[in-house]
Amino acid sequence: MKAISIVGIFSLLAAPASAAPSVFVKSEPNSMWWDGAMTARILGTSAGPVTAEKLSAYLEKTMIYYSYRVCSLEAVQGDTFVGIDRATQLQIDEYRPHVSWRAESVAPGGRRILGQSVVFEGCEADDPRGGALLVTDIATGEILRWVPMGSYTNKSGDAVPIWVMFLDPRHEGGEDLFSTSLCRDCGDRTHVYYDVTRRHIYTEHNGH
């Protein structure tokens, strides 16, 4: 805990006043930082025009049987993830210029779409939490898609939230709006599309 406090204080001093680390990372030997152990402290309540209250209302409307309220929500920024040791922080610093947490695109028909990598926490202890894809209409702020990343089982057999999701812009000539991935350079990719007839965002996972 002492190491987390020192790194957290240093990051707060080094970053703009409005910025603060939200996810603390301890990388594993011979693995990348996004596969490390993570502890989160999400203090914000909005990601752009979408507040936690607005997202909770959207979930209540679209997830009739499994809705939940969101109490903490932040758009991922360059300083969201911070290493609790020097080796992890160096890894994060090395990759920071090469990753993106948001992607803007124009859908068929001219609708301007924004995809954001966000971190969130549900209000109750057993509610979902972790990283998520939030897709909105740039002009209106309407929520078009919400996709939590879910969790994985660690070595101890516990379900651990996935906190990291990268975004990449559409490749030239591609039909998707943009794509997401849980890792870099591993080939895993989920493409995000817009159905202009139904005015609906959908995704397709292409695997590794």
C-alpha cells in the first residue's frame, strides 16, 4: 500500500490538476502491463456527455432483467493507468504514445460516432465493474452502445475485472467504424459497425 500511495502522489503532482490515476497496475514477470494485477479507484462520475446517472437510465431501459446502476464512470486518459513499481511504470510510459482510448468515425449516412474506452463501477458490490466500450452520437450525446469487458479467472480462481481496452481507428477502405482490443500486437480484434437501416451499433469479434 505504501508504494501505491507514493506513486499516486507523484502522478498527481506531475499531471494536470484535473487528472488523477484511476487504475494501479503491478505487472507480472515476462508479461505485458495490461495483463498485470490491477486495483481500481474510480472517482469520476461522467465520460464526456454521459453521466453515471444517464448511463444507469440507459441500462434500466435496455437491460430489463439484468440492469444495474453505475456510480463511478470515467473516460480513460493517458494517466488513468499507473504502475505501482518502476518497471511497470516504464512499460506503461513506453506504450502510452502508441495506444488510443477513443476513436471518432462517420457512419454510413453521415452520422458522427464516438467510441470511448471507459472505466466504471456499479453501485453494488456484486455489480459489474472494469473497462467498457461506450459509443455515443457526437452531435446529441445519445448512448448507442455499452459493452463491458467482463472478467477473467486469475491463478487463484477468482473472477477479476478486465480494466484495459484499446481502440484503433478504421483501416483505410474498411467497413467498420473502428475496432477494439484487450491487448496490443496479439491479433485479437473486435470490429464495431453501424447498421444504417436499423440505426444500430453492433460488433463482431475476429479472434486472434
